[in-house]
Amino acid sequence: MPLEKISFIDSLESLKIVNEFLAPYGLSVFKIVIILALYLFIYFIRKVLFDVIESYISKIKSLNKYAKDILRSIRKLLEVMFIVINIELTLYVYNDFSTLNNYGIYFNMLYAFLITFIVYTTVNTIANIKLKEISVDDKKIKNEVINVSIKLINVLIWIIGALVVLHLAGVKLTAVVSGLGIGALAVALASKDSLANFFGTLSILFTDVFSQGDWIEVDGNQGTVVEIGLRVTKLRTFDNALIAIPNAVLANKDVKNWNKRSLGRRIKMHVGVKYDSKREDLQKAISEIYNMLDKHPGIATVNTKYSYEQSNRKTRAIVSIDDEEGIKKTLLVYLDEFGSSSINILIYCFSKSVKWQEWLEVKQDVMFKIMEILEKNSLEFAFPSLSVYHENGLDLPSTK
């Protein structure tokens, strides 16, 4: 219905007193009716608009399975946009249905900001869903590469959004863009540490020294890699502290990665027996310890089967496939040295599992079996001791 046909409301004699009361405030019954009608219209159109947006997103093949999650994440932003639209229309009606030249720019800037925020939220919602879909065992795409890529995309989204807002504010973008060259040089010189950290991030990602979730040790600090960011890498230490190491520092330090092991976690120990042990008993005990380890289900030996991941290994000359894959099967049991107070047997082997708890369980079982073997062969553990000898004829005080 045209506005002229319902504007007669203000001319009704019964509403004359009300209009006289509202006039000093720039209002009338007609304006209030229009404002209320707009509020009701926008309120009821929200549900329809949400369904339309969901239907539109569902038609896009690459986004159809994310439609509900995307709509859930941007619902509040869309509601804020409806409120802003409502406010602008209210001011439009209040201003006698004329454009607000003074406030139009600010509303356009606000719309640009909200749209940027919606795009940012949508991209991150899709990214989070994608991260959950990626299997932990899938090494084709590294989580940290995705994280860094998302951060770069987010920065790009906000830069574009800021440029649009500036354009709507009346700023000449040509002057801004031309000034970016000199500004970028000045920023680069002033923030060389930040640039070094960024290139350190690229170095970490491309060299594949460690990944998120790996247990690493660097500069005396060790823990699990929580996140590889644009500037720092975060480590969660085993005493539950969080350490942030700049990527520029990390890229130039010696990093020990304990997770780059596929088969074999070292068990190394020296077992000291007394000097009065018999040679035959020692030889028999050494042989039995070796046989025990060779047959132990938790110890890696030359007979342990392992399936090499050929697809993950790049085409290049390597010295040892086992070293490349992180596989150790060494098993050594030898009489090693004559110590100051014991005869030492070297035991050097690797558990099949590289997990700490399983490694401890295997190591404990091996130690109990070694004790059993020593007891069976009449061998005793040595402990630090000191023997005192005296020459014949030397008078010693008698003990009472």
C-alpha cells in the first residue's frame, strides 16, 4: 500500500491531540505505525531469510555439508545486522523519509565491518570442520600448515575489509596503496624480528623437523608441541607449563624430536655383579640374558617384522632405510668392564613400542627377568664398597 494512502492517519481528528504531543519530538502517529510495521516485518523475515541463506549455501557443492554449522556460527552476526538495518530504517522514517547524509557513511562502514566479520567467521568455521575431518594418521596435509594458512587468510580478509571500510569512509585508496610501498619498507626495518620469526615459521614447516603433537627438546626445554604459529611455537612441558619459543630462534637451534621413531625405544643399563663371581656363572648368565631378550615379545630384534612406508619416503639417496624411518633393532649383551667395585655387564636393546608407558612396562619386565637369571646363576648385585688390607706384622688395636 502506498504511503500516501495511509498518511491520512495524521489528519484524523481523534489523533490530533496525540500528534500535537509527539510533534516536538519529530514524531507522529503515522511515523510510529510505519516504524512498528518495519520492526514486525524484519522480525518475521529473519526466519525466512535464514532458511533462504541455508538453502543457498546447500546448493553450493563445496559448502552443502557445512550449511548448518555456518548458519549457526553467523546467526548472531546476522541478527546484529538486522538490528542495524532496523535502526537505519527507523532514522530514515524519523527524518521524514529522506536519506541521512550525515549518518549514511557510518552505517555503510558498519555494514562493511559486519560482512567482513561474517566472511571471517564462515572461513574459520569451515576450517575447524576440515581439521576435525583430517585423520591423525593422514600425513598428506599437516595440521600446522593448515593453521598457518588459516591465519594468513584471516589477515588477508581483515586487510581487504579494512580497505573497504576506508573506501566507504571517503579515503582515497590510491594514496593508501602507493604509501604501502614506503610504509612496508619502514615496517620491515622496524620489525625485522617479526619477519625473522615469519621466515622461521616457513623453515619449520618446509623442513618437517617436527609437527604438532611431537615431543621435542630444544635448548634444555622439552615438551609437546601445542601449536606452530606465525611468530612463536608453543610447548607444553611435562610439568604442565607453557613455553613460547620464537620461530626464528627455534629454526636455528638443535632440535631433538623424540617422536620421529617408528620402532624401537632404547633400553640401556649396566648390571654390576660382585668380583667373587665365577667366570662360568657369568658366561651362562650373559647367554641366558641375551636369549631372554631375543625371545621377549616386547623387545625389537633382527627378526622383528616392520612394514616400511614407501609412499611417505621421498625419492632420494639415503644411507639407511631404518635410520630414515626411525627403526632400531640392536640387541647387545656383553661383559663390558671391570669397574671399581663390580664387574659390569652391558645390556643394550630396544623395546618395540616407542610409547613411554609401554616402554616402562617392558623395561620393568626385563629387569625382573634379569634379577631372576642372576639369582639362578648364584650371582649377586655389587654395590660401592671399600676393602682395606694390612701387611703382615702390623699391630692393630684389638676390638673389645
